[in-house]
Amino acid sequence: MNSATETRAFEAEVSQVLHLVTHALYSHKEIFLRELISNASDACDKLRFAALSDAALTADDADLRIEIVADKDARTLTIRDHGIGMTREEVIENIGTIARSGTRKFLESLSGDARRDTQLIGQFGVGFYSAFIVADKVTLTTRKAGAAADEGVRWESGGSGEYTLENVEAPRRGTSVTLHLKEDESEFLDAWKLRELITRYSDHVAFPIRLPKQQDGGVSDSGRTDEFETVNHAAALWTRPKSELTDEDYQSFYKSISHDYGDALAWTHNRVEGSQSYSLLLYVPEKPPFDAVFSGRDERKGLKLYIRRVFIMDASEQLLPAYLRFVRGVVDSDDLPLNVSREILQENRLVAQIRSACVKRTLDLLEKLAKDEPEKFAKFTQSFGNVLKEGIAEDGANRERIAKLLRFASTASEGEAKTVSLDDYVGRMQAGQEAIWYITADSYAAAKGSPQIEGLRAKGVEVLLLSDRIDEWMIGYLSEYAGKKLRHAGKGDLETDVDSAETERRQQAADAAQPVVKKLADLLGPRVGEVRVSHRLTESPSCIVLGEHDMALHMQRLLREAGHDVPGSEQVLEINPQHPLVRALAEEADPARAEDLGLLLLEEAQVAAGDQLADPAGFVARVNRLLHA
């Protein structure tokens, strides 16, 4: 066996994280124990699963457990598991390098608020490094299950930017992490403190967490289990009756599986019996996680699949649609085969039934939250409303249920934060109103101030103000709700109920404005498809109107900026003949000033619609000429 000690430098970003952990993140320092126990539990889970196909891996010791030993004389705290263990290469990969995608986002997410920043530990796969919050040196000894005793590996670091690595004799499989505690961290050598932290954070762990029966200094390291006593329940929480569980139990379990220091917003716990038996424990977080998993739709995690209490895999992609990727929790099936693979999961009929149940239970939970706890539901909408909107396109079977849960700003609400549901809107519709009117824009202010909704507001018709980037795409799949068509206030003809007198008045206004309409059409030429008198405008001089199925101008701009080809749409310029600018154009005899006025009417309308001007400098020059005339 080559036992030469090798010294290696951490990757640059690892050194940054170590420095931050060691010098800044102290608010919830006891979080380190939760993270190391969670890692130990994962190692036991992996071994239990691997042993299904290779029983020899546990032949020497089938008792999967986690042991915690404090040595007051040596001032060390050791967390050891009897799980899968690691090879030398895996130690370098998993400990010398932090998970590739999450590290930079972790560093970018740090705010300087130590209390908040500590909550990020664990969400990026950096939980192991939380040991340096309380330790000035960490020693890790490990041996891969199935490997020979002389294939053990020892890793050691003082958290200063380097670590040493050597091969050692390791009589037992699994991993042992020894923390050499700092001088002011003696509390973590006390048995009562360790018991309290295990009960608070890790009571649900499905493997026994054991402490020595006598923890008064030196403790035997013989590994004989009769010297230890189990501190936690060591039973899968989701298998216990709901009547035995408290809110604190549920919240503690949530924190362990989500690595979230805050509480869950809501949860649902169900046991299904029948032709297929399974348990579901699903959580809705209060805030979005900070990890790359949530921000992307690939490699989604958060919903763990168990089969008869054996952890199989993170199966969010198989058990939940992408629009519910914020859900955390576990699914435990009694009927799926233990050797199930991702490919089998994708094709399995039983999995399809479980997936359907997960969707139903989640939507049930959100509906109950919206009905019974509107303040909590408002927090959910703020955090995950845009993610839920994806379901309008992705889940046609549940489109009506999802739409009922969506919330939008409205001309009838006070401010962007005050949102309304589609049911609220329908309940306030005017007599004879057949459409749900909405407008899309870059921002709430742009939507609220859009000239395209002036006519509707003047008539007291409520308009939904949609300003999130996903809205324009989402609304394309939501053509109606509760039997009412959804109509964009800036697209197509503005059809509202008008009597014969109003119809006649409109026709007279259009006839009277024909000279200025023709003059403007001649000035603009091919820049617009048509110029016409508007029934939308009451205060503004002009606005852009698109075809019923055209993409809004602000979305066209965003897609072009992202490098996408966007099909052109024919713009119609509607004018308000009573506005002073339009009157000035009608009376202007100077061709140059008339051209400036005509282009200004078009460009103002384009800017208000969120379009990007082809010649911003020309627009500014025209404004300046007209202001100083």
C-alpha cells in the first residue's frame, strides 16, 4: 500500500467558500451537525441500495448506523457512518472540489448578512464545509464498501487552502469525520447539547443515530454497538401516523431534506391503500431555494423516491411536472420493484399513477391554502407564481385548476402587490361583458399606464395588468376561463357593447378625421400597415394595435435581444383626433414639421407598447426641434 502523504490545494472557489465559512458564517453554527448527519444518512442510503444487487457489501456488518463520539480530553467530535464510503478519487472529487455548478451561484448569493448567508449552507452541496464553523481542523477517514482494509483514505485540512491526502489502514467501511474543535466551541462536547441538536434537526433520520452511554471524556472506539444508545426515533417519519406527529416534527423533517433553515409554508401527508399502496409527504417551501436546481428545469431534485423505505433516487423529473419543481418531499411505494431504474420509471404505469396523485395532492394543498390562509398563499404566489404559470401550457388536464390559483395585478386593485384571481375578476364583470380583458407589458407601471386600456378604464371595465415575462407566452394557452374569452386590450378590434347612438358618434368622428388620417398615412408610408381613428384612446394621442394573434412588441424586442428570429407583425397606428398633437398635425402646413409630428406620434406609441426605436437619436432630435419651435 502506498501510504505517502500528498498535499493538494483546494480549487479556487473552494478556498473562497472555506474563508467565508470560517470567518463570516457564525449565526447558526450548530447547523454543521445537521449537515454532517445528513451526509452520513445519504451514505447509508447508498449502501443499502447498492447491497440490493451485491449482498457482499454488507456481509461483514449489516447494521447501518451513525455514531457520534465526543472526546473532551482531545477536544474532538467524530461523526461516523457505516455507509458506502469513498475511494481516493471520490474523496478528491467530492471533498477537494465543491459541486461544479452550485459554487459560483452560492458565492453570488451571499448578502453579507451572516444570519441569512448561513441558511445557504447545504443548498449547494457545501454542507461538509460547515464543519469549519466550529473546527480549526477536520480529519476525514473513509473506506469504500467492498474494498480491502488497506484501501482506506485519510483527508485532513485546517481550512486554510490546502489539504493532505494519504492511504491508511481502515478496518471498517464507511466514513468518519473528526472535528478538532476551536477553543470557544466546547458546548459541542457535551452529551446534552448533542442530544438536543439531534432531536431538533435529525430525529427523523431513518438510521439509528447513536451516542455513547457514558460521555464523560475518553470513549472506547471499538465500535461495539452495545456501548451506544440510539438517540433518534430511527424510523421514516412519513411511515408514522399523522396523529403522532406535530408541526415541529414535520418542519424538522422538511429542513433536513431541503437544507432550508426556514420553515415550510405548507405540507400534505397521505397514505394510499388499494390496488397500489404508497405514502406521500409533500412540502411547499416559503421561499425559492438558492440552488441551481431550482433555477433550471434540468436535473431537478427535491422529491425523493423510496421503495419499502429503501431510498432509490431523486425522482422529481419522473414524479412531478416541471411547473411543480418547487415541491420538496418523499414518495414511498410498496409496489415498485427495488431494482427500478430511471428508464423503467419513465415507462412504468404505477409511476404514472403516483405522479398523477402527486400533482393532485399538490394542487389540493394550494387550493386549501388559497381558501383558508390567503396571507400564506400570497407568499407562495410571490415566490412561485411564475413557475406555476408554466402549468397552463404544460398540463392541459389541470389547466382550469391552475388558472384558478393564478394571481394578477389589476386596474381594480391598489398597487402591484394587491393581486386578484380570475374568479375575482369574473365576479365583478359588468352586465353583458363577455371578455376578460388584459394587457401585457414590460413592467407594472407600463401596463397600468398603457394608452391601449384608456377606453376600457373610462367605461369602468376592469383590466388585468400582466407584467411578468412569462405572461405573454402563458396567456397564449389560456384562451378562456369560466366560459369567458380572454382578450388583449391592444390586439384586434376593441369590441365593447355600444348602442346605436354611440355607433353613429364614432362614425361621425371617423369621417371628420379622415383628412388627418390620410395625411398621417402618407407621412408614415410603409412604416405602418394602417392608420385609423381609435376607440381605445381617451387621453393619449396614439397607440399601436396588433393582430389578434401577434406577439406583443415588448416580447418581440426581448426575443430579438436574445438572438431569436421573430416574425414581423403589421402594426396599426390608432390616433385620438381630439388630442392637441393630432390637431397640430392636421393644421400644420410646414412639411418638415408635419413629418416630425407624424413620426413622433408613431414613435411615442411604439415606446409605450414596449418596442425599441430603430433611431433613438432621431427621435430625440425631433422632440427637441418641436420643443424649441
